Amino acid sequence: MRKSALALALTLVCTPALAEKTLIESPDAPKAIGPYSQAIQSGKLVFVSGSLPFDPAGKIDYSTQDVSAQTRRVIDNIALELKAANLTLDDVVSATVYVTDIDDFPAVNKVYASYFHPPYPARAFLQVAKLLRGAKVEISVIAARP
């Protein structure tokens, strides 16, 4: 009996948890441009893929606009994806911000601060060599259900 209990305990501890994955997709947000999902829910967390400054209607080329306009579009797109999961930006617990020029930090930060409120999400902010389609900023977030 002890060996069976020990074997069961070891199996439970050593077996990776199989997380359920539920697709979250907003018809109002830009479509994925590759083999990935807009967002995935696993448990109480919603993981939103990196969002770029793409116009959902395809009418505005944000690659020609400044980093502030691009940041607004990115966060608006994230809000659309969160809305499809019945969440808002207030539910975001973590954000990763990618920029092509670290000197854009003040402009991106100003726009970011106008969308998020205390307690602010945990955040990483880093420079990358290049982003898709001439974007200057990309943001991915994790939101949590209450």
C-alpha cells in the first residue's frame, strides 16, 4: 500500500500539468499573420500574442506614423482582443514592450501610462533590431481573470 501511494505521489509530482487551451479571437482586431493565435486562455490567464500597429480595417498604414500613434494602435488592438475574452486592460498583470529604438521610451511610456492605471502591470521594456512591417513598437500582455 505504501509503495502504491508513493508511486502515485511521484507520478503526480513528476508529471507536467496538462493545461487546457482555449482560443480567444476578436473579429474586430487585426487577424494573425502567421501560425499563431491572437490570444489563448489557460486557466484564469489569457496570453495575448505580440500586437503590432496594424489597422483592423486595413485603411491606415501605421508604419508611416510616429511611435506614439503606433503605441495607441497597438494598445487599442490589445483591448479588442481582451474584450473578446470579456476582459479589459485593467485585467492585465504583465506586459512586454518591444521597440526598435530605446530612445522612444518616453513617448511609448506616456501613451502606455494613459491606458494603464495603478496598480500597473509588471513590465519589461526592451529594444530589438527590427519588427515586422516597419513597426516601431510591439506589445504582448498576460491578463488574469478575477
